[in-house]
Amino acid sequence: MASTHQQNVIALNASMTNANAPIGIFDSGLGGLSVLRHIAAQLPKEHLLYFADSGFAPYGEKSTSWLIERSLAIADFFMQQNVKALVVACNTATAAAIKALRARYPDLVLIGVEPGLKPAAALTHSKIIGVLATECTLSSEKFTQLRKQISAASQVTFLPQACIGLADQVEKGELNSPATIALLQTYIAPLIQQGADTLVLGCTHYPFLQTLIEEIAQQHQGKNQPAIHIVDTGASVARHLTRLLIENNLQRDHDARIKLEAYTSGNKTVLEDAFLTLLQLHPPVTAI
Ligand code: DGL
């Protein structure tokens, strides 16, 4: 998967001028599909390549240096496919590695994802917001800075909740199992009891549990209370990508057939099934 940096710089120069080149998207596993679905909808003429690092998931409790090394290796892989843009569709990898990725590929259109604290601050009435994310995301410097900045600007209180094991439930396809419900009960109940009226989905796996999260939050909120707001940033990431492609003159404008291909470091059938069940898509999947 790795290549020399020099080869990649050559690949980058070639792809930077090519609006027809694909966009790379990766996550620790299946979570990034919750971002890909918005990108595919907003940019229907773009070629998309998806990499699920399911063989190494979850990322949530890995060390920062491991996450940096892994993210760079995946970026190198995408550069060999001549991508014109890269979306780190993983909050955990973004928090740990976006700086290192920008340093290695300073000219690449590169987008990360982070928990939507700002949109949540605009929605809350109680001024208390629960943030569901991985341990690594919540303990990162990047999240700490963002939290400080948004709380100072909007006087809201954030309640960070590390959801250990939750991304794994999505990886296993357990979107509504008793074990998933039990985990969500444990994580959500204390947030609502402390007055949160808004929950941020700070991990790209969690949008696939959104209906369940809403139901559980509402149970604890009480029947006649206003609905809990749920914040997912997938659509705004896709908008951001669109803007950057336009600014860099990189938007593909061909009517010729578009391409969607997927790669996994885990089980090929699992990714094929996830595409079909979660997005009703069936791209060719290669296990690497
Ligand atoms: N989907 C990832 C995120 O957004 C990470 C989940 C995991 O692998 O722990 O943080």
C-alpha cells in the first residue's frame, strides 16, 4: 500500500490538473458511508473511491501516532489512484492526523470531519449539548480547542460522551440489536437527564443509528417535551467539498458514466453488504 513520497508528489501533480480524477474517501470502516451518501447525492458526476479500514477498526481507542501512520498510508494509497481530493470521513482520524496529511500533501484538496459543535450551538434552547464520539476524538487537542472556542462564543455547555463499542456494533451490522440499544441507553440517558436538548453525532458511524438515538433520547426526554435535535455533519462536509472543487476548478462535468469503487482492509462481503443495505449501492469491492 505504501509508496515513496516522491512518486506520490508526481501523482499529485498529475491529478491536480485533472478534474476527471476521482475523489478518495476513507474511514476506519463503514462509518464513512454516512458521508459518502451525501457526496454522491450532491456531486452526482464525480468518480468516488471509498476505502474502509475495517481490518483495523475501530480507530476510537488507538494511539495518535498509530492513527497518523495509518492515515498517511491510506492517503498514499489514494495518491497512487491519482485522486484529486481526499475526504477523511472519520472524526477520529481527522482529529489525530489531518495536520500530518496536510503537511504531506499541501496542494491536495483535503477535507476532514469534526463534531458539529457550531451547528448544535445554534439549535439548542437548553444551552446543554451532548457530544457522542470516540474516546480519541474527545481527548484530542483539536476537539478541546473547538469546544473552548464554541462555548466561549455561545455560552453553551458541552457534555462529551465517549461511546466505546458503538462503532463496532455498526461494523457488525447490529443497527437495532438489544446490545446496541443497551449501549445507547447507557450513553444517552445521563445526557438527557443533565438537560441536553441536542445531541451531536461526532462519529461517522452513528448516523446509521440515528432513528434509534432519537427514540431513546425522546424516551428520556419525556413525551410532551420538544424533540431532541440531532446534529450530523455529512451534508455540510459534502457542501464544503463542492465549494473547494469549484474554487480549484476541479469539478467534473462529464456526462459519461460515473465510477464508484470500494476497497477494504477487512472482509469484502461485509463492505458489499453494507453498501447494499445502507445505501442501496453495489460498487465493485476489492479487499487489499
Ligand atoms: N467513524 C469513526 C469516527 O468518525 C471512528 C469509529 C471507530 O473506528 O472507532 O470517529
